Amino acid sequence: MLPFDGPAGEAPVPYALTARARRLVAPDSLPDLAVVPPASRPATQPTPARPPGPLDDPTDRSDTRPARARASARAGRDPAQIAASLGVDRQLVAAWCGDVRPPRRTGRRRSGQGRDGRVAAVQPAAVTRPPDAARTAARTALQRRSEAGDPTVAALALVVGLADLTAHAVALTTDDAELAALATRTLLEQTGVPRRRLRVVLQAGAGVARDLAAHRWAARLDLRVEAVTAAPWPAAPHRDATRVSVRAADPVVAATVAGWRDALLTLR
């Protein structure tokens, strides 16, 4: 307490010295400084390096992210939200989803009633070939082509060799530009899938300029550059390596390629 030289009855003013001030004013009032050994901590094991897996390769068959992205897109989620939830680039989500669109929401109207309240004429539904029928037809057609010595069988065999099939899409994956161009052209000509429906995922090594590579691959495949999405390829065999996956999201096209594969497996 510091005495106060003021009028009678004034209380002393309380104060406190910092440790630095106490060392200057009353050095004996502080204990000697000592080095305190740090508390023992359990030794931490180094985190092992994660081996290459599905997250390193967007075209890995065991990777479930493309299917999850398409399911989220069909549910109406925004591409940016899908990309954030999966930890990938938004352009890669766009390539995975292709032409997937959320279901249209229409107002409640009675069946056959137009917006103006009048009953509209019933239009016949578009007739499409079911995937099972397309698969059977493709298998039979290829068997007949083989018996007739049709040279296009070799090109169809190339498509089957590069194809990664699911029930809803087919993806042709290769690092050879010539094979990619021939397989893509054959798929377009033999299935009739519109060129605008194709999406390409380009994987590029660390030494590749991805924008330039996207333009080159688009020109080689005769597709719009907007259809090509470039992504890093951490597991590339070398820095300048590139690989493409040409994807057609169409159940009938996938069934057709599956039919070609069925026929080729029966050929002798």
C-alpha cells in the first residue's frame, strides 16, 4: 500500500509491482530463476505415407465419388456443394455428372389439362429401346458381322477393350491419342450417341500445361474444348504423362457396348 499525503481520512492507494519492477526495487523478494525441464510427452509415430488409391485416380473403378456426384446432381444439389462435399474440383464434378439434370418440378394440374385449363391432346410417348433389348440386338448384330467378315468388328473390339461399363454409362480410358480418336469415332458412328453428350476427363502429370493439353485432346477427338475437364494425375508414370476418359452417360449406349462384349467373348 502506498501512503497518500492528502487530507485526513483518505485511504492509502493500493498498487502492485510487476516482476521486472520487483527485481529492480526488491530483488530479494523474488525466488531465483530456474530452468524447468519440459514434461515428458509420448513419442509420436510419423504418419505413414498414404498409398495411391481411389482418391488419387478419378477413373479408378473402386472410386464411388462419380456415382455419389451423379446421385447428388439428380437430387438437385448445386455442383459447388457437391464438389465441396467430395473434396474435388467443380469442373471434375461437371464431367462426372455429364448431362444429369435434377427432376423438373411442375405445378399440380390434372392429367391432360394445360396451363390455360383446357384439356390438351394426348401425345404418344417416345419409343426407346430398353437396355436389355439393345444389348441383345448388339450381340446378335456383331455375331453376324463377324461371320460376314466385316472389318468394323476390329474397331468394335477396340471400343470394348477400352470400355469401363456401368448400367448407366460407358467410359473409354487410354493414354494413346490414336486409339482414343478411333474408339471415340467408332462409338459415335455405331451407337448414334450425339457428340454433345460426350464428356472427357483429362488427367495430366505435374509437368503438363493442362489448358494446352485440353485443347489438343479436344481437337484430336473432334470435340468441343468445353467438353474436356483437366485434372491433376498424382499417380502419373512420369511428369509429362496424360490420359483421357471419354464418357457417354446413356444406358442404351452402355448396353450396346455390353452386347458387343458378349459377342466377342463367344467368338472363336
